[in-house]
Amino acid sequence: MRRILVSGKVQKVGYRDFIVRCARDLRVAGWVRNLSDGRVELLVAGEGDAPDALIEAAREGPLQAQVTHVEVLPATGQQPKGFTKRFTV
């Protein structure tokens, strides 16, 4: 399980919806949310190469986004089920 922090122009450009679609296509579990500092945070868990594929998608984002930095950190806790979009924190 990994925690991903994405910086750049990633809010108000459909970034979270893009990530939700990608995650569901890849059958990855977790969530995505905006942070009050302008970044987007993801929690990602899955089998095989699927989490890495989602991280690569996060580096690209939708056409309107401009990703400048992606930080990948280990995460602990209970494995999520499904993939959801959460409220801003």
C-alpha cells in the first residue's frame, strides 16, 4: 500500500475523477482527495503491477492538469475496498 502526493495544477481540472476512472479500470483499491495546500493525495493498494500503473497515470493526469512532482511514500493501515473520491482536507 502506498501514499502518493501530487503537486502542480491538479485541482479544478478533473484530476480526481481521472484518477478514479484509472483506478477502477486497473482494479486498484484506495482513495483520492484534494489537500488544502493545493496538492492531491492518493492511497493506493492492489495486486501485481496495477498500483505502479496508477502511479504512472497520476504522473500524467488529465489534459488540463500540469503535474510537477509526485512523491510516493509507504502507507500502513487497513486495506481499502474499492476506490473512492474523498472530500478535501
